[in-house]
Amino acid sequence: MNTSFQIRIGELLNRFGYGPIFVHSDVSRVMKAIKPTTSRTDLLNRHIEALTAAANGRDTWFPTFNYGFLRCAHFDTRTTPSEVGALSEHARTHWAKWRTAVPVFSVCGQGQPPAIKQNGALDPFGGDSIFAHLIRSGGTLCFYGAPFHSATLLHHVERRSGGPVYRYDKQFPGIVTDDNGQDQEIVLNYHVRPMGQALDYDWPRLTEDLIRAELMGEVRDGASTVLAISASALADFWHEALQADPLYLLNAQSRSWVAPLHKRLGRRFTLEDFE
């Protein structure tokens, strides 16, 4: 990596936390930051080496999300691939020492793994989720080429704020196979989009609000862009905004149908309202 760029990334990460660094990545948007090579494996290794160097001893976590559990009711920490980018899948298969046994929203990393309780009922966004652990441990969200709308922490904040009024909980039973090949029956509690309705977040406005509040930082090297923000500061900002306006995160089109329906029902949406 461009040494100057790596130093600036490290300085950026240090500004926004002291705990684990949760990396959303899109290497196609930071390719110029890495010395070219014809080997795909070497290229991805160089990205991980650059990120861990910039982390300066802090643990690095990569999301290895896979949505197949919602269809097939099985998740295997050893074999279920990441569906959120080449770097996260490479980290899972070539670098990580652990992967959380949480369907859909699994995370991999090195260092001390978060102790997420596996009691048969899993809430991927709740108070014992990877996102809650990231906040409590002073973690940082890093968008390594990835756009800010990758910020899945948003769903944890929705849960923390009492559950989004415009989504409803749906239970997905299934099997999780852990690193030792042991199967466990679980039920995933997942808040889903209303069936048959468009529901989108206003990411341009959300980004502008954070920049205006001076909560998010950025470094660039040509076309390569890295963003960083404190997980706890982001969660607090969004939580406060949702207390003032439960529809704060939504774009105008989504608000146009959510607001009158929520007013008519006088409560959070339920599965029976749509399915």
C-alpha cells in the first residue's frame, strides 16, 4: 500500500475508537491503494495486511454475511461462504481464526472472539449481538472502499430503539453447524421488510447529517476512499434521532406509505399485517 495512505488510514481509525475495527469492504474501489499483482490471492492478502497494519494492534473483524439460511434453514460456520465481497470471503477462508455462529449476520476475525450466547434463540441485532459487542468495546466502523449504506449497525440501533415500527419480527427455525461439526437447533428472530412494499433508507441525508455533526471521517488517495466512524457515537446519534422521529431513517417514498399506516394502526407493524 501507499505508505502515506496507510498512515492516514491508521490515524483515521485512531480518531474514532480504541476497540475492534469492523471492516465493510469493496476492494474494487481501493485498488489503486495496493501494489498491483497478477495473483488474486496476493492482492487480497495485501489488502488484509494493509488494514491490519493500519489497525495498529486492534482486532479486525470482517462481516461474512450470507442470506441463505432464510431459504434453506442451515448455516455452517466452516463452509457457508460470505456473500458481502471478495475480501470478506478471503478473510474467512485464509486469515480468520474464528467465525460467529449466527446465521445471516456472521462475522469473522482474529484475536479474542466476542462471547455471543447460543441458547437456541438468536437475535442478530439484539443486546448480545456482534453489533452490541462492537459498541461496548469501543469499536470503529471502517468502510474500506465500501459505501456508507453498508452500515448494518443501523438494524441494531433500530432494535435498541424499541424495534422499527416499519418492520416486523419473523421467526426462522433451522440448524447451525459450528466449527467442531456439532449441530444445534436455533430460531433466528429477524425483523423483515413488509412483504410487497418498498422500504428504503435515506442514505444521502443520513450521511450528510453525520458529516454535519462531525462524527464521520474520510481519507482519500485518488479514487480510493476510506470512511470511519465510532460505533457508539453512530448508535447514540441514530438512537436519539429515532426517539424524536421513529421514521427518521426512511426516505421520502417510504415515509409516504409508512406514516399513514402507522398512524392508522397506532403500533408497530406485525407479520399478520402483511403475510
